[in-house]
Amino acid sequence: MTLLIIAYLGGALTILSPCILPILPFVFARAGQPFIRSTLPMLTGMAATFALVATLAAVGGSWAIHANEYGRFAAIVLLAIFGVSLLSPRIASMVARPVVDFGNSLLNASDKPGSAPTAASSLILGVATGLLWAPCAGPILGLVLTGAALQGANIQTTLLLVAYAAGAATSLALALIAGGRMFAALKQSLGISERIRQVLGAAILAGVAAIALGLDTGFLARLSYASTTAFEQAVLDRLHANPAAGAPSEAVGNGTTVAAAGAMQPFRSSLPDEGYAPSLNGAVEWLNSPPLTTEQLRGKVVLVDFWTYSCINCIRTTPYVRAWAEKYKEQGLVVIGVHAPEFAFEKKIDNVRRAVDDFKIGYPVAIDNDYTIWRAFGNSYWPAHYLIDASGRIRYHHFGEGNYDQTEQAIQDLLREAGSDMEASAPVAPDAKGAEAGPDTKNIRSGETYLGYKRATSFASRENLSADASRQYSVAEPTLNEWGLSGIWTVGAEQATLDQANGGIAYRFSARDLHLVLGPGAAAKPVRFKVTIDGKAPGADHGADTDAGGNGTVTSTRLYQLIRQSGDVEARTFEIRFLDAGVEAYAFTFG
């Protein structure tokens, strides 16, 4: 229920996003019409169509992408006819009469006395609008679509997307009611209904042009990234509850003891009780340990760390988890890493085993390729930390990076509660290097960007992105937070694969660090590359996986740190050129 509320509020917040602008003319064209016969069917059609298309796109592969491309084209044509017929009856008469009659009958654009919209015509207008609507993937929609991709098509996925679309429809309905009253007042006082009709027609054509040019998923999406992300994250922080418990917890104990009848009572932490910890059964394999069960761990304090090895947020958290495991193992702390993959390559156990060695992880790691443990905990995040007390109950959780001191204080509280006589000590301060170093949060203006067509945004190559087909791409100078391909690539659902040597990727970014998840492809042969920044070798701005000349080699599928700006952080144009074919590129992240 909580996730449904979050999804609904996320949809309602889209009214604040510039991504909603292109479809507003289609919605306001129904201003002043009866709510039951016109507004409600239109918004219902829009919400239902978006939920259906988004569900198919999240789980259906390239055929769903192609199908929606045709649907968008048909919707653009239909709504362009609507705009023209609103603009001028004379212009409408120049269009082929059967098409115009069809458009007018659907959209009730005629001026015949007594003409009124029908529920069917409004529903079709809503369906067309739903095919065109491409809301910006902020934190809330990203959470919903990630869950869809992980869990496949199911009733929960559809309900969440319906709730998101219903939230957007609600905010649009409120705006439409207010707009309808304004238009009615204008008609009565000024008698300019024909002029309003023409303005709406022009606005609809402008909206059609914006969508046809891709502005709804390009320029407006970048504006929306800055305008609504903070609101959506605030909603998540306030409303997201641990499904296993029903209440969030990031508070820690106050470290006090209680005296009664002159005797010192056992320490009891003030951390809330979030319910019994779920089972750890379901892992396909365990590394660094035989399989562990919650029953075996009774009497121990357990930190469960959900992570995946190419996730930059997980990588930056790992030094703290390692340090806690080492510092408190003698006091009774058991750390368990639950590796739940985001990409298909992270399901390969040899890849995970290599990453565990590279990160110097010595604590047990459960390989949760089927997301069994993930679902048991009701988890939705990488990384996510859950603290389980000695009696097997969850007492604390934290999602994402940060809150390290509070998490460590919670560990200490639960260890004391379990009977440890440990003394208070300063929190750990790991000497993290390379990609493990903490982010420069004050200067990050670029966000995680996926290269596979399932979640790709802000694509700036001159050619349209083709799903699962080899194609020649070219890119000029991308604007901030745009990226593009050059050379011959095949773009799959999760990654872009270079088919011939000397292909490249360009990205205009603004952050201290630039990372890119790369792999050598099916051939598993090393792929050489060269990085430039603003057309020059990076020099002192090179990352941990490149030298000053920008040279590096892809040897395994993982996250590569390619740029770390050594001076003032500013917007720069990054380019990587691969000297060999076969490389797979998955996602950019920044720090």
C-alpha cells in the first residue's frame, strides 16, 4: 500500500515537471467540456494507455519498443489533425474529407449547434495522449520501473504504474477544472470563443512538434531532472516504509542505561522493533562461507548489505562495510553481503567472485540471482543495510550511501544489548581510493545514465536509436547531460555493443568523477581505449582506470573510473574511443 501511495504522489508531482508541457495543449483542448463525458474518459484513456505501454516496455523487450514507436507516430498524426481542425475550418476543409470527418467526429472539433463530446471520442483522445506521454524518470518512476525489470510482468507492476498515471491524471484534472472555469469566463465576458479555439489549435500543433522532435525526452527531461527530483526524493524519504516492519528507522540508541532498585539493568537500545528478519534461504551460491540461516545466526548481531558489484553507490559504501566487519567481528557482529544483480552480467558467479576479490571482501556473500532474499526483505534499493539483533528482529535500516556514523552507532547499540562490554570508540574512517572514495556531492550536476534502450534517455546522436540492430551512428557536440554514439553499434536492452573498431561514446557532464560500466563482450578479449576531455588527453584529470594520456584497457565487466577532475569542477565534454571491437557499454555514473 505504501508503494502505491508513493507511486500516486510521484505521478501527481509530474504537473511540476517541464516534461508535462507537450501534452498540456491536448488536455486543455477539453477545457469547459462536461467532466463525465469529456474530461474523465480522456484522462482514463491516457492513464490506462501509459500504464500498459510502460509495463510492456519494462518487461517486453525490443518488440514493445517498436510497437510503441508506431503507436506514437499514429498518435502524432491524429492529434496534428485535431490541431489543424481547431485552428481553422478553412484549413480543415483542405485536408482529405474522410480523414477530417474522422478526426472531427473523434475530437468534436466542429461548430455545429448542439455538438457535444462523447465519452468514446474523449477516450480515444486520451489513448493518443497516453501513447505520446513520456514522463521524466525521476526517483519514484525509476523505482517502479526498476522493480518491473527485476520482477517481470505481474499485478504489482501494473498497479504501481496505474497509480503513477492516476496521480498525474488527478493533477491534470484539477488544472483542467481551473482552466475550464477561466475559459468559460473569457467566453462570456469577451465573446472570443473562436480565438480561444485557434490558440488551442496552435498550442496543440506546437505540442505535436515538440514531441516529434524529441524535446519531451531530451531538453525538457533535463529541466525536469533539476526541478522535481528533490520533491520526489522527499516523498520517498517520508513515506517509504520497510515492508517487513511497516516503519522506517534511521534513529539510533542514546547509549544510556537504566537503574532500578539500586541495580544496573541490562542495556536496552531505543532502536525500534521492525519485526522478525526474513529467511536467508534462496541464494544460488555462497562465497566466503557455507550457507547461513537466520536460526544459525541467532545470538549474533547481523548486518545484511544488499549490493551489486557495478553499482557506484555500493562501491563507495563497501569500505565502511569492510571496516565494520573487521572492527566488530570479535564483539559478535556478522556481516552478510547479499549480491542482487542489476545487469545480466552480474548474474555470472565468476564475475561476482572476481569482484569480491578485487574489493577485498572477506565476509560471507550470498548470490541472490533470483532475488529471493531481496523480495523476502521487501527491498528496493542498492545499497541497503538492515541490522538484525541477537533475537532475530530487524532494528534498523538505511537505504543508499551516507549515514555511516549513525549506522555504526546502531551496530554498537545492538552489540551492547546482546551483552558485549565493548567500550565506546570513534567511528571508522576508511582510507578509500579510486572509485571507492566518497562523492563530491556539492558539484554533481549529472545523473546516472543507461545506454541500453530499455532505460536510455538524453540520446544525442544524429540518428535515432535502433533497438537490437547494427547501425552507423554519429554525434556532434552534445549539450549538458546528453550522450551519443559514433561508429557502428548494436544497442540492446541493457547495453550498447561496438560492432567495428574505432567507435566511440561522447558525454557532456558536470561532476568531479565520471565512471562507465564496461565489459569486453562475448569474446572476452581485452579492448583498448583512449579517453579525451574537451578534445585533449586528461592529464591530471585522469581516473583510476586511465593514465595521463587517457589510455586504458577493458579486461573484465565492471565499473571503470575514467575521469577525476583535479581542479575546479566544471562542465566538460568526455569522449572515449575504442580501438578494438566487441566492447559492451552499460551505464554512466558520477561522483
